[in-house]
Amino acid sequence: MKRFFTWITALLMLLSLAACSSTQTGTAAASQQASTSETGKSENELIAEENDILAANNALWEKVFSSMDKNVTDTTLSSNYGDILMSAVDHAKDQFTDEEYAALKADADKIREIEAQIAALPQDDAASQSMAQTTSTFPQFEGKDFDGNSVNSSLFADNAFTVVNFWFSGCKPCVDEMDDLNALNQRIQEQGGEVIGINTETLDGNADNIATARQILEQAGAAFRNIYFDSASDAGKFALGIMAFPTTCVVDRQGNIVGEPIMGGIDKEDNAATLQKLIDEALAQSQQ
């Protein structure tokens, strides 16, 4: 997917939002960007390698992320991500056995090398412009909701604003916020808004995963719409490119993403406040 989501994910880790790391790493489609590293790999392929490295020791890395420094500075965000991880591993060293510590250090070192390859990739103006455009607009889609009704991107135009929540069934923070999302959906309906859920495991209409997701929603008493579409579509690639869950974004009537995606559950006070600001902004735009 896009470099945008990689660094937002890094920010998530630094803020210790207790979000799930996706277990579906490596599934994002190959980029159409022409830039490749000296090894002949594209930026997306290199990012996928980073994801796979983290996923291999996911339980250990979750411990590291939960103890990372919450202070984010320009220097932090301009640093090599591998160096940030290496520092975090050293900070949490006492939580791991010697074997686990060595494995984490090796992972961080690999990611540092990959980051160096990514930094060396040529970035032309056209690629940068394309990235910005993709980031700001929710990709077009055609699909269905869990009841089998056809849906497409026109749903955004039907709402004053839409809160889109990306989740998957094995993500505890995702499941924990379902009742909050349902309450939000009921509240914003009076303003012409709607919450839409996208469970990334249900893409392509996977019947078993849809059944599991429906059960989770029913147990939480959540009645807001959940939709799916083709994983090979632009929207599917967008969804599979998200590397931390839950992720929530606000989309205006024109299909533009308002502000930046929110990483972590909206049941967190700071995230709820940020979400409300984005909703207010989208609502103001719809009334102009």
C-alpha cells in the first residue's frame, strides 16, 4: 500500500494505542510505482517484507510497542524506523529472555536495512502527486453488505459524512469498540451521518468469515452496516494496505478522507475527541 500508512502505523506504535497488528501481512497488492531498489524490489514489496518480519514475532513486538516512548517529535519521525525499533527493544529488554531479545534485535536490524533501501528509492513528482491523491480520496468500490444488498461508493454521497471503521475478527480492540461504534452510528444518524464497518477478512465475500463477523456484531448488539468488496479492487488494496487495527476514518459527501485516519479504538478518550473534530469538519463542509 502507501508509505503514508507505514509511518502512521509507526506513530501508532509510539503512542501505545494498544491496537492490533494485522495478521494478514504480505497480502497487499504490488504497487504500480516504477521505482525499485537496488535489489529490484518496489517500495510496497519492501514494506511487505517489514510487515512479515514483525508478524513472525507478533506477540513479542506487541510487548515492545506497549512500552514505547509516547513522545513523538519531528526527529523521531525522520529517523530510520529500524533505529526506533532497536531503541525500543533495548528499553524493554528486561521483559524478554536472552533468546527473545536476540530475535527482536535481529528483526530491528533487518528492518533498518530495509528502511535504508526504501530511503534510497527515487521519488519523482508524479509518484508523490499520485500518492497524495490516493491518500485523500477513498477508492471507488462496488460490493455488498452483510445482508446481501448491493453497495457502491455512492453511499458517501447519500450521507452528510461517513465514519468508516476497518477491523478484523481476531482483533480484541476492534471487537471491544463495537458497542461504541453502534452508539456513534445511532447518534450521528440525526446529523445525516453513518458508520460503515469493513472487516478485511470478509473481502471477496468469504462466507465463513462473514458468518464469524456477523456473530461478533450480534453479540455486541451492533447493527451498523458492514460491507465487503473485491480484494483486488482499488478499495480492496486500500483496505489490505492498512497495517494496524482498528483504523477509523471520516469520509465526506464527495468521497474525500477528512484529516488523517485514527489508529486505535474510538473507545479511547483522545481518539473519540479526534473523531468528533473530524466529524464536525465534514459536517461543516456538507452544509456549505
